[in-house]
Amino acid sequence: MTRKEITAAASRYTATGSKKQAAQSGTQGDQVRAWSFYRTPEVRSFANWIGNAMSGALLYAGHTTNGTDIERLPDNHPASVIVAEIAGGPQGQAQLLREYGRHLAVAGEGWTVIRPGKDPGKDRMDWHVVSVLEMSRKGTNLEATIDGEPVAIPAADPDKKVPDTAPIAIRVWDPSPEIHQNADSPVLGSLNELEELRLLSAAVRAVTLSRLTGRGILVVPKGTRFPSTPVQGNEEDDLIDVFMEVAETAIRDPSSAAATVPIILEVPAEMVGNIQRLTFESNFDELAIQLRAENIRRFATAADIPAEFLLGLGDVNHWGQWGLTQEAVRLGIVPRLDIVTQAYTKFWLHPLLESQSIQGIHELVVAADSSPLRVRTNRSQTAVQVFELGAISARALRRETGFDESDAPTADDIADRRRNKESPDSGTEKLPVDETNDEPDTLPASGAPPINEGLLAAADGLIWAALSAAGEKLRRTPACPRSQRAQAREVQAAELHTLLRVEAVQVEQWRLLDGAWTRTPEVAHRYGMDPECLADSLDTYCRELIAAGIPHNYAVVPAAISSCTGTVAAA
């Protein structure tokens, strides 16, 4: 497939769809208002949070199975090639998703404008995310403003071929439940509240300035004389000049003494008791501040992410933050990723696959992997522990601990390590990892005969029951505050430890595995194993899983019990 074929196929369908969608969109007036609130700190914080989170997802080509599950396609599949070229690759896709996050959060709509290179067969296509404010209709065409320059997007004509170098436009929007062609977003649904917030902020600002400049009226008895300067020669004018100078200084520099220190005047002693100060302060001054705080809270609860992300996480513990992040990803990120991927599937992937006569294209989709957004913060430590269990490769371990492939050991390094193992008294430091292409002979299961399948199934059942019991106990420990227990009940008990942070000593402290191995002797005798060895192996494995925060994997069971496969139950 050449890039020229991609451009031609996309041009034939996208411009027509974009033109039709533009004509049917009826929320542009509200969208202009929505974008006018983007500079409001609360709206900007919300929109950027959504955008930054979406940028962490990864686009890939998938095949739908059972109508819901998506399996990743091989890298050499035509669909994978097309998806890999979106926005020029992973970095461009991250920026594209970030932009869409902000557009969908504020206006509920954005446009992808794709400009093919001058030579469609060689040059890379130029992808842009454009707001609704930068899209307009010019006759039968659309016009986008990109980097300050107008870009004409021609409408498709079935009887007329669109040039391969013509730009393409794809509309991506979150449909309103009232009118599908209209866009919807939390900001669009909070326009009145945000307008109130703007007015209240202006009122608070006015109160602040009035406190700096309009300190009220000073009433003095008639006949009181104030000192004058030789230049001015008029006492009242001199006093006004002093007031004006203090007010100007307070506005220019609110932290200066002029904003807080009172003006000192010298008057006859008998006049002091008769001098009064009148102010114009009202109860609304304090009320405006309270109303503004309440209005910010209303917008935070209207946003489709937990309000704590806008109001602050200061009082939320580690588990609470993790739970809130999971909830935010589920409610605020995944649905928006689905909107983008569905648009690219329908208006980009399928037409290009159809141009190549690929069969079953409706089962092929653009998908977004949001798993990087759900990873625990102690990923490096977890990677080391999972590597020790044999569940990930050395390459994955280097990646998750911040190293790259240039840090991989050379053939000489591997040879030195083998010599160190063969000569433990050589005085050279021994390293624990032996990275070769051969199967390691240091793993517990290596070189041992295959383990009985029935034993593996029984051990797997014991492990799952132990983790389930530990999860039930975890819900009643300090690791899971009362405010989070309702949410914790929605998580499968055997996997709750993957969300809660549990230290190794706390497994014993909270007796999470007490009573978990009562059936181990029965299983051990059934397969001719030492009950104590089997119980110790399973207990050690489960403790490592809980402390590392990783789920149980059946594939690791042979390694977990391999040290006991050569033992024999006592007679």
C-alpha cells in the first residue's frame, strides 16, 4: 500500500462526511462561550487534566471478538500499518490525543485536518487538531485556520476526483443525548454556573481593589487645618494629593506598605475625638467570596472526573488517590478515547482498508490502550519482583526501571558471570541475573520433571482462595478507609491487593494469610509431597504477590512450588 493510495481513499469519503456534519452542528454559539471560559483557572485545569491523561494512551489496530473484546493485530497487518502512521507515530499520536482531550472537555468537539505532502507517495502527511472556532464554511467547501493560515478543504463529488494533495477533515464530537449531531461537554453544561463564577470573581476583585483604594470617607470638624507644602499652598489639595499617591501605589504594588498602613495626619488634640471614618463595605463582600467557592464546587461536581482532582487531594491517602485515578480514567478518559478511536475507525481505517480490498474490515478497529494510566506508582519495584517470578523478560525489566537496551549485558559480561558462578571463590563480584537466549538453569522449575497438572490446579485453587480471604480482610484494615470500602467491594477480593498498598510486614500484622493453608496437607499427601514445604512455598508466593501489588498468574504456579516437587511426604 502506497501513501498515495491512502490519501486518495481518505479524500473521497472524509470531506463529504465533514461537510454534512458541519451543516448539522447546532451548538457553535454555546461553544464560543465555552471557549471564552477556558482561561478560567478551574476550566483550564479540568481540560488540561483530561488532555494530559489522554496523551498517555497508546493507539493500536485491533480485531473485535465476541462483539466486545479487542485483540491486538500483528504489526505487519495492513490495519496496524495504517494506525501506526496516524499523526506520524507515537509522539504525534500522544499530542493528538492531548489536544482532543482539551477540545472534548471544553467544546465537546474538535476537527482533525490532514494535509498530504506535496508528493503523496513520499512525503509524510501533516495532522492537526483544530477547534470549532477555526472551522468555517466557504461556499461548498470547508475552511480551516491552521497556524494563522486559511486551508481550503474541498467537498467530495462522486463524479469528480479530488486531487491527492487536497486536505481532509474529520469531525470528532461527543454527541448530545438531545440532538445527536450537537456536541456535549461538562463546560457546555455549566455555562450559567461559569458565568456566575466570572461575575463573582469580578466582584471579589472589585472588593479587593476597593479595600486598597476606597478606604471610605474621613469626616473632620470644620475649621481643622492640615499641613500644606510650600509649593502647593493649599492644605485640602495637599491632602487629596497624599490620598491619590497612596491609592496609586497600592494598586501598582498591593504588597507595599501603602496598601496596609494607614495615612498619618497631625491635627489639634481637641479635634481627635470628633474625626470619624465612614466606609461603604457591605455584607455582600464576604458573601461573594463564599458564593465563588460554592460555584467552583458546583463546576467540580459537574465535571465527569472526581471533584477532588479540581478541589485538591490534600486529605486523600494513597489508596484514595489510586481509587480516584481509576474512577477518573473510567469515567473521564476511556469514554473520550472511545469517541476518537470510533471516528478514526469509521472515517479513516475502514475506507483505507476497503481501498485495499481487505475482507472483514468491520471487525477491525482503531483502539486505545489505557493501561499505562492505571499502573501503580511503584512500577519499578513491582517489575523487579515480577521478573524474579519469571513473569516478564529482562528487556521489560530494563524498560520499567529506566534503562534501555544499550545497558544490556554483552557476551563478555555473560561469560564473566558464568565463570563467577563456576568459581565462587574467585573474588569477583557475582551478579544475580544471567541473560542468555537459552532457558535459564537457575529457575526453580528448570531441569525438573513436568509437574502433575492436577497438582498445579490444586495449588492454583489454594492460592486463589488464600488471596480471596486476604482481600476480604484487607477491606477492614487501615489500608482501606471507610470512605473507600464501598468502592473496594466492587473489586474482586483476590485482586484487591493490586489496588491497596500493603507492606510485607503488614501481611503478618493484619494476619491476612492466617488459616489459608488448612487444606494444604490433604493436597500434599494426595500428590506425595511434603505438606510443610508446599505450605511454605504457597505462603511465600502469596506474600510476595500482596507486597508487590501484582495479580496471581497461573503460569507462575510451577515456579512457585518447584522447590517442593522433589520432596516426599513423611510416612
